[in-house]
Amino acid sequence: MEELKHSNEVHPGSIVLVTLALLTLGLVVVASATASLDRPMFAAPLWQSAFCRQAVFAAIGVAVMIIARYLSVGVLATSDRRARVSHVLFALVLVCLVAALVPSLADPHRGSQRWLQIAPLRAGIGFQPSEFAKLAMVGMLAALLTERKTSLRSFRGGFLPVAGAIGAYCLLVGKEDFGTAVLLGAIGVGMLFVAGCRIRHLFAMGLVGACGFGALLVTAPYRLERLTAYQDIWADPKGAGYQPVQSLATIASGGWWGTGLGGGVQKYGYLPESHSDFIFSVICEEMGMLGGCLVIGLYCAFVWLGLRTMMAARTPFERILAFGITATVGLQAAMNIAVVTVVTPTTGISLPLISAGGSGVVTFCVASGVLAAIAARTRQGSAALVGGLEGSDGAVRHVVPQEATAW
């Protein structure tokens, strides 16, 4: 067992390197996707320039990733401390999600109440609580699932509180952001399955969740319109099917090699949300199919490193937390690419670490820092284990890391 863990050990620098590669690629493509024929890239004031804003977000993301990488090591080492941090973060984000539904507190951006303003409206500085909800829910579930490990297979004692936490987040997020709610539900089910939940409990949860998501679809006519348009995007190419049609046209125009960075034309008003939700289309247009494969390869590398970190983790909490972070990045990337390539109906979900936006960049950078911290603790534990196997008298001793038997 220990040999298997050693073979799955990941250097924390590898996780950071893949994250930086995605961030850098995103910054370059955002600069190209937000280019305009009637204004300079560096507008005055600079904060009104999309590229400059994204550069600031990327810099903040790198800083918080480094901070999370080193601070999380101490938090993860103590069960009381990591549980307290998880609970506080979950509660704070829950309050923010509720506040975003209050018209007097939220900023109705583009007809959707997803943003909370943290500066005067003229400054345009705010954040999306639904982005932070991803990491908060993963941390909370990791704490609940490990704290209640002995009773997890019990419906009332272990399963119901965890399912309630997932349902509360999905309901609050789903009112304005259906795609993220589906993502949170999928992550929650995956974490429950990995933790050893009974299949019949998951099946019951799936039925209740399907009814809930069905209600969210019915109460929002535009969601039903998107679902209808997906069945035949060519039936109304200038209306409901406009965005999927333009996305496919953007991808096809790039061919294998692309038009070159800055050489795309679909971003000039033809493809809506070209710098955010549909930025993968711009990548394929300007960098070709090879560029698209490069992006997919980077996400596959992140998922591979995350799964190896999970397999080698020292404690059950770290193992489930690593899985949750990995699943969040991998599933969101897969969902975005599926939408852009019209494999699934259109949802407003971004491409992790690449799409424009500060809340998503900061959230995923923190998540990457925590994942790197888990990998670092694994390597430290292995070094301590090797150092403790042989004493000063030459006798071989077996050292079992703390909490290793809890799983």
C-alpha cells in the first residue's frame, strides 16, 4: 500500500506549473478576444481595459495561490483547524449567495443577479458568490464526509446532512446560474460516491435532484428556449440558435493551424461572450485544432496530477478534498467545451483559469494552491516515514502516519 502511495506522489510544483500555463494562455487569448477596431487595447483609464483587468486578476490569482500553497499545509495538519476553516468558509459563502438574491444588495449584471458589488457601481468591482461556492462546498463536504465516516452509510445520521448542504447550495445558485448548480450537484454526488455512500441513497438523491433541476428549468422560460434551440440550432439561426451556430462557425474557420493570434474575425461582434463563456471557440479559430488540443491536454494534465495527489494523500480529508478540487476543474472544463462544441445546450459556465473574470480566476488559483499543499504534505510524510524506518541503532521500525488508518 505504501509503495502504491509513493508511486503516486506528485511534486507540488507540477500543479502550480500547469495552473500558470492555463493562466498565461488565458491572459493572451483574452487580450486577443477583447481587441477592438475602434479603440486601443490599453484604454484610459487602464481599469476599463479588459486586458488590464484580466492581468490584475491573474496577478492576484498567482499571489493567493502561493499563499494558499503554504498556509494550507498548517491548516491541513490539524483536524480541528481544517474543520473550522471549512465551516466558516461555507457559512460566509452561503450568506453571500443569499445576499445576491436581494435586489437592493446585488448588482443585476446583464439581467442576472449573480454579482455582489464591493465598490461603487462606477468602479465596476464586484464578485460572483457562485464561483466561491465551488471551493466552499468541496471543503465543507470533505469535512462532513470524514467527520461522519462511521455513520455515512446511515441515511439520517450521515447522508441526510451532507445531501442537505449540497441541496442548499444548488438551490441558491441555480436560481440565477443553472449551469453552476448542475456542476455543484455533480461534484457533490461524485464526492459522496468516493466517500463510500450507499448507492440507493445516491439514487434517491438523484431523483430528488432531477425534480429540483426540472423545476428550475420550468420557472425560467429562457432555459427552455435554449433547450429547444439545442434540438435544432438551424431552425432559428438568427434567434435562439445564433450563438451555437456562430460558435461552430468560429471553430471551423480556424482549421488545423488557425488564423494566428489576433487574426480571428468572429470576436468582432459576431460571437457573443467571445472573451468568457465561448473563449474556447476563439482559441480554436486563432490557434487551430492543435491549440484546442493543447488546452484540453493541459486540463487532462491537471486532472491526472489531481488524481495522483488524491491516491497518495495522507488523510481521508485530504483525499476527498483533492478529489473534489480535481473534479471541479475537470468537470467545469468538460462542460464548457461541450457547450462550445454544441454537444450540450448552452449554459453560462466559464472555462477555468482561461475565461475572463476575476472571481473564477481567484477561486481556481486558491484551489490549485490547496491541491499543491496536499501534494507537499504527502511528500513531507514520505520523507518523515523513510527517516523513521531506521533508528540510530540500525533497527528497522514501522511508522504509520497519523490518521492513516482512519480511511
